[in-house]
Amino acid sequence: MLKNSPVDVEGIYNSYLESENEKNREKRYAGNESWYHASGAGSCSRKLYYESVLKAEPTNDLKHRNRRVLRLGTIVHDDFDKAFNLYNKQVYIQDNSTFKNKEKNNKKEIKDLKFHVEEEITIGELNVRGFYDLVAEDGREDEIPIYLYDLKTTAAYSWKLKFGKTSPFQNQGIFYELQIGTYGYAVKEKFGRLDGMYLYYYKKDDSVMKCVSVPLTYVSRAYLFWKNINDEHKQGLPQFRNGISPVQKWQCNYCQFLDLCKPPHKEN
């Protein structure tokens, strides 16, 4: 609570976010705790073991500030979902730059884009489950190619590391690429093809956006990651190995199983 405020506005908002977070957990994950989360591709092997094999209760909750930061990403994602669902209901008429409703009895076939928004994927052989952001079927082409998109909101500092002129890709892992590769594997299985994968970055500070194409080779790399995770977890809790458990030491600071895991570099 702010010292100069007679009302704990921040506390009330934090309570609301805790409630929303619990609703989202119940909706997406309740009853499916034994599945690996597709969004965890590239993550620490020990964290994934605690989360999906042991189904352990988190020992370290998210800080209120971190939860508020994540909420901004949720709001942007919700807007994009609404935008593409709206597009599916309407057709853009270039002649007069307006949207008109599709006519159900229109005899002339309309060649257009079709979007699949926020749909669940499962990869049974890898015990992986998740939700992709966006799949586009390009009906404007005869072959109807399939494109997969994943939206990533980021702060200015991360944006600079990713796109800065002096240090492009500095300190950047391949978590996002392995995540979309995981979705890509399931999408290819479902649609019979996959012609492109794209990460759309949204800078929260000024709403600038950039699109980055992800090589399709990450589909096989993601499959191999999860195959190795399954094989390793059959042997029990993984040992500490830099680059794998944890992937990067700083990530332990944000892990919900920090106190349970007790990594050596965090011990006093």
C-alpha cells in the first residue's frame, strides 16, 4: 500500500490478478497436471520434472509486480484474439475500404484468409499439451499454405537485446523458437503441412511490432528436446547441469520451485 494513499488501490488490483490467475489455471490446467506445457520448451529439466512429473505445489509465488507485468501480455493477447475472430466473421472489401458481412448464400466463392485462434494442441507420444496463438490458412493460394504465429510481448531492455544494432541476439536463448517449434509439430500433424512459423514481437513500452521468421528446422529440434526430457525424467529427478538444469542460472530467481529445488549457486 502506498504511504500517501488512503485506499490500498494497488492491493485491491493485486488481489484481482491473483483471482484471474487462479481462474486461468483452473480453465487451462486443472485435471491436466501430468502433461508437460508446450510453453515450457527449452526450460530447466528439473523445473519441468517438479511441475509435470511430481506435480509439486509451487514453493515460491510470483511477486505482485511480476504478475502485473504478465497481465499486460495477457491483455494484448486477448485483443489479438478478438481481432482475428472478428476477421473470420467479416471480409475486407478493398474497393471502398470497409468491412462487410459474409453472405451465407453467396454463390461466388470468396478466397480469403481463415484463422484458427488460441486452440489446444496435444502431442500424445511426448506427453505435451498447450495452446498456440494463431494459425492462418491462406485461401488466396491454390495450395492453401499453413502459417503459424506466436505473439510475444516484451519490455524495452529485452527488445534491445533482440533487435539492438550493437548487440543483436545477445544473451538470447532459443526458448521462443523451441516453443513455436513444439506448436509447429502439432500443427503439421493436424493440417498435414506447415509452410512457415513466425514470432511477432510487441514492445510494451511504445507498441512497436516486429515479425521474425523461425526456420522450420525448429520443429524437429523441439521434438528432440521433448524426447530427451521424457527419456531423462524416466530416470528420476535430473541432476544439476549447467545449460540444462538450470538452462541459465538467473532463471532460478523466477522459478516457482526455487525453495524446493535448492540449486547450489543459490545456497548461502
